[in-house]
Amino acid sequence: MEKIALLPELVAAPAVFAVGENYQIMALVSCDTLFYVQVADQTFYDHTNGVMRTLGRVHSVTVPMALLDAAGGYTVFCRQMLDRKPYFPETGELHSATYPFRPVPKNGPVHLYHLADTHGNLDMPVAAASYFGDALDLLILNGDIPDHSGNVEHFALIYQLADAITHGQRATVFSRGNHDMRGYFAEQITAYSPTDHGNSYFTFRVGNVWGMVLDCGEDKPDGHDAYGYTNVGHTFRLAQTEFIKRVIENAEKEYAAAGITHRLVIAHNPFTYTHEAPFDIEYDTYTEWAELLARYVRPHALIAGHLHTDGVRPQGGELDKDGQIPVIIGSYLRRDEAYRPIAFRGAAITLSEGEMLVELTDHTGAVALTCTLPC
């Protein structure tokens, strides 16, 4: 992939996030900016009720997947707002950049790379995720990408990673992690990341791959002192139980739709595994999730992070207490005594007819483990 020159208003190349049957093209900017995107002969403006947005530092437009997939590219337009006076606002020059885009293929192997628990680190995760090179089809950013949400500038890492790995030319799936819920700006991360009408849980379809993103929220009880009365995770998780049931009711347009060959569940926390106290939360809720998924959706794998390790655990294995779903963990992070990263591994996954090849690769390109799961 050839990197496109960055527009002066942008902090990083746009990220093309997959949500439902749409892409959310999102871009981080360094100044008050008017932003819109052109795909084929259609223009998509970042506006609120007809008023172009300029105050925020992130812009987003929603584009139908079918349109962008067919067009094979999109053009981003930015114009700095110098002084938004009530009459005759002053603006800068219009800048534009065109990005080629290659959708996830509907036939043949699909190469995806999974990153989780980068915790504020850029270089090593980028090196690990470069394993497929130009053959990459889909990037998964699965939680705890920033170390926490105590500073709004930490959200830039989401876009820096997507830029360095996809150059704005491949689709990305984003999932929130538990550290993302910590800090003054935790309530704003949904403005800086893709959602389904504000919900951080959703389904998506890219090529022949169907996926469900679930958000476990924090990893300890809501009343834990570490949270200072700021979390209502139990209510949030119960809403996702109802979401899973609605997806099952709509199966023919979701995981059972024509052409779907691979079904994935993506969640930062491997909820099929019961942790030790105080992390042993939501046993009944998570058990219901797993049972609903195993009985109806029958995903080929749950892809998770959170544990700062990696591996492939079969049904009924260490991370799947009741034998519902094979689990892929791809979040190996090691630091030295000064808290500097010294090793990082993610998961390179190739989806082919009837099987899923998992390779756990590090920042040097070395493969620590290779495993094949049936599909």
C-alpha cells in the first residue's frame, strides 16, 4: 500500500470502520475543520441537522459498504475554519486527498490482523501487524488501545495505528476495552470511535465474514473502589443480552445471510472464562451470552485480548469453561522495570474455506505459534 500524503488539517489518515452494512469514515483533525467525503458521485457531509461541524477534533461520515466497495476509493475534503462569525465566516483553502480502498474479498482467503492491549504503544504493535503487508484485508483493534482515557489526546493512537497499518485503504473493526472506561474522557470515547447509534456493540459484515462486537465494559464489580461510583456496567451488559437476542431473531439478515462463510465474535474480555475474584463478575450474564451464541450463532471463534498473553484455546479448553466457543487470545505485551515495552505479539488470522489459520506473530515478524481451527 502506498501511503497518501497527509492533508494539513489531519492528524492521521482517515480510518474506515465497519459497522453493520456501512463504513464509518472517521478522521482526527488538528484544527477547526469543515469535513466531507466523496464516493463515486455521492457526497457525505459531517453535519448536524444541516450545519457543518467544525468544533470537534474528530469527524465522521457514514457510507454504504456496497457503494465504497464498488467505487474502490474515496476522496476526503478538508477546509480549515479560521473564524466562524455569524456572518461571512472566514475559511482557509480547500484541500483534498484520494484514498484507494480494497474491500474484504468475498471469495478466497481473508487475511486479518488482531491487536489488543497496545496500552499507548505504537511502534511494536505496528511492526507486528505488518505481518501480512499489502495482503492485509481487515484490521481489528480490540480494546485498551490507549492506556486509559484520562487525556483526550490518548485517542489519537486509534487513528495512528490504523494509519500506519492500513493507510486508510483497508477496513478496520474497533472494540472498546476496560481501560478505555477509565479517566475523565471515558464518556467521550464513543465520539472518537465507531458506534451503532451510540452503542459500542454491533454486528458487521465484510466480504464473506460476519462478526459481532460485544463490550464487556470493566472487569470488576461496579461498586469497586477503583471506579469511584462511575460505572453502571451491569445495566449495560443486560442491554447486550437483549441485543444478542434481537440479532438471533434477525438471523436471516445477520449470521445466516447468504454468502456468509465465517462467523466471529470480537470482545476485549474473553467472557467465556471465569476469572478469580474480584474479576469473577457477571457469571450468569456471560453464561447466557455464551449459551445463546453457541446454540444459535455458532461462531467459529471468539477473538479477545485483556489477558496480556496469547494462544488458541479450543472448545472446552482453559478459556472456555462450558465448551461453547473456541477462543483466540492475541494481546501479548511485556514491559521492563521502567514500564517500557520490550515485546509485543498479536494474532494474524487467515480465513479460508473450511478452516482458520492462526499465527501469533511478534514485532520482529517471528511466529510464536501456528494453529488451525475448523470453520
